[in-house]
Amino acid sequence: MTTPSGPALAVVVVCHNSAGDVGRSLQTLLEQLQPGDELVVVDNASTDATADAVRALAPDAVLLEPGANLGFAGGANLGAAHSGAPLLFFLNPDARAEPGCLDELRRAGVRQPGWGAWQALVTLPGGELINTAGNPVHFLGFGWAGDHGCPVPAPGGELREVASASGAALVVRREAWDAAQGFEERYFMYGEDLDLSLRLRLMGWAVGVAPDARIEHDYEFAKGDYKWFYLERNRWWTLLGVYPTRLLILVAPALLAFELALLGVAWRGGWLRPKLRAQLAAISAPAAIRGRRRRLRAARSISPAAFGAILTPELSSPFLGPVAELRVVGALSRVYWRACLLLSGGGWRP
């Protein structure tokens, strides 16, 4: 361990059948931990040798074995509850921290005291191309990996704000985490990072990226029907549970129109069934959605217009399919969002 250079980190790694990856991930962490840091590994009912790999490589780590698969959200919440450091760092088990990464993340927290959450710059395998440099969020609730596939920039980049921070390498200030009550465990996995980022925004915290903190990640978007189900269900839960009422009403006509088009995309892409299941699941828990809205309304410290200003009308995601590539759709999206911002009490920012 090195001499402390900033606030202590509680590194939380949530695993499920990760024996082939977690060793390399932990090795890069152990080389960077400082006195006062904590390492917590949550093994979500793995059926391989994940727990044995953790014990062999990091015997001093706190290893939690809940006996069931809690998903990323539930596992992360459990790991956070068993730590006490002022900064929480959630890292995927197939992600590896480049030298100096943890120090850069600490420095970002010191330099930006108004940030509730921030991420490292996450690269694809090999470290030459970007996985995500901070995630844009469309006003219809879609989030995607920002700058995906672009060349990794030279060191020396400025700290900057983003709409949403990626859970693959996510730091959350303990104060902000406690105020937001962590991840929404019903999400299980996918979209919980976007949801948390937007909730923190509502509470007055900023979200950012520390580009000189580098994480290499074995990323792959396509993972089958179950991923489409979670992505779509959780997107709807975020829209219905987090968006301020005035903004949600303004967005509703575009949301319904786009959903009709998205059904065609899902049919052509072979994921119509999980899409329909997701929509049904999204509206099947009205009491839980109302409860979230009440809690957030009480904690909200910014206006609907200020919240809307962090969202984008651009459909530049490489993962949204042919609808996002139509110029007329992009033009309509920009015009519609401009009207929404004006009607919500804010101005237009391109």
C-alpha cells in the first residue's frame, strides 16, 4: 500500500460466476489500495470457483456470500452496507484498473465537492478504444455508452460533467449514496446506474467523469433476451418513477409515438417478446412507482427545467437500431425537446 493521497475508498466488486475474471481485476486493485481503503467482494450465488479465487488472491477482503443472486443492484447495496469509507467505488469483476486509476478518482472527488458520483474513463480490451466516457441520456429514458468506439485520448483531460455515470467503474460519495438510498434493488441489473445518476441530479448533486482514471473492461452489448427485458423494463421504471411530473406529461406523447416505432424495431431484431414483457412489468407495480415519486418529490432541489437540461434530444446511440439513424426522427426529436424545455420553464440549449 502507498501513502494516502486522498479520501479512503471502499471498493465493491459484485460477482456471479466470475472465477475467470475476478482474479485479474483484484490484482490491479490490490496494487493501488491505500491505508484505510476497504475491499468488499459480493459473490451472488456463483456455481463456479469465484469465492475460492477471491480467498486465494485477497484473503483480507470482506467476502460476502448472500446465498442468492441479488443482481448487481442488490449486491452493490449489500457491499456498501458492509463498508464505511467516505467514497464507494463499484467495479465490475471483468474490469481492470490501470496504474494510478484509484488516485485519479480520489483527486476528482476532492476537486469537485459538488459531484455526488463520477466514473473512470472505461476502455475496451487493449485500452485503445473507449467503452464509455460518460453516458448520454435521451429524454425518452435511453442511456448509452458515450463515445463508444472512439480513440482513447491522451492523458491530461479535464474533469467534466455527464448526464449519467457508468456502473462499470462508478464512484459515489457516501453522503450522496445514503441520501439517495443506494441503487433501486428492483432493477436487478442494467439501468440502475442511469437511475441513480438522475436521482442524484434531482437532489442537486452533479455527476461527472475523471478521464485520466482508466479502466479496461471486457464489454459486450449483446447478451440475449434477458438483457433487452431488463433494459426496457428499467427504462420505463426510471421514466415513471424519477421524471418530474411536468416533464413526464410533456414527454408522454413522444414516448407513446416512439414506443410504437420501437415495437417494429424489436420485432425485426428478434426481441419483441422481452420488449412486451418489459412493458407489462413496468406498469404492474403502480404502488411502488408512486412511492418512489413521493420520496423524490420531497428530496428534489432542482426545477423540472434544470433536470431536463441534462437530457439530450440526440439519438446518437449505436445500439438503438435503424430508427435512430433516420434523419427525420432526429430532427423531430430536437424540435419536440426544444418545445418541452420551453414549456417546462427553461430555455433551449443546443
